[in-house]
Amino acid sequence: MATAKNTRSAEDFLPGELTYPALVKAAAGCKGCDLYKDATQTVFGEGDIDSGVIFIGEQPGDEEDKLGHPFVGPAGKLLDRAFVEAGIDRNSVYLTNAVKHFKWKPRGKRRIHEKPRASEIQACEPWLHSEIILLRPRIIVCLGATAAQALLGSDFRGQRCVGSGSRRRMRNN
């Protein structure tokens, strides 16, 4: 007889009331996958929740995990330069990640980024989808394949859409 697979998810930790402060507080205690065990803390999205624009990355990095804020490490510095060149005020958008805990492997004294597994991304989807439902953005910018796949499905491949001008709908849970 086959045994049922034990699947955990952030769904089990969502607050009863969908407000930004309630989401942040609930996410801080998330144990929806095993990534919380090695992470310093949950790194929830931050920024202008009324901007109508969300930028979504893959996961927090080492600096984000230590400081508790999204996009404050090397990738954040690169994003800041891109914002300056594009004339975008960082404080006028909302920044978040598909995965809320830092996945890493040790290399000497350093913690090296490791790509989250599909199951870890899926476990975190309720947080991202709740952010999107709450913020009701007009524009969503996916910063990489992991962010795009979290929203559009694991079969999404960015190279297939480059230059095509195609639009895809977010998949439903």
C-alpha cells in the first residue's frame, strides 16, 4: 500500500485576515518547508504597497537573510543601479521574492546561494499569491526564471518569449 506524501505549505500559516501587517507577522513563523531550518529569518516583501508595481526575485541572498530585507545584497545593488538608469525610485515599488527563506550550502565560512527546488517554490506560493491579491498590482516584473515559473508555471521558459511580445496569464493555485 502506498503512503501519502507529506506535503507542507505556507498555506498552513496564512493569517485569517488578509492585511499586509498580518501577512508579514504570519510569514515570520512559517515552517511550510524545510528552508526555515537553516535560514536566519523570513524575508518578506517590502516597499510601496500601493504602487501597483511588484518586482519579484527568486529568494533572499546571504545579506538579505542576515538583515531581513529584500534586495539589499549584491543583486539589490545591481537592481538599484538599474532603477537609477530607468528613472525608477526604489521606494515607489514593491520588492519581494518567490521564496521567503535563504537556501544555501556552506563553502568554508561563506554561505553560497543554492537554487530552491520546485517543491520549495511551490510551498512558498501562498505568500506570493497573497501579496499579489492584497497589492493588486498593474505591473508584475519577474526578475529571473524562478520568479516567472512561480507565477506562470514550471513549464515557463523565458527564452521562448524573448522578443515575442507574448503575454501569459498567472496560473491558478
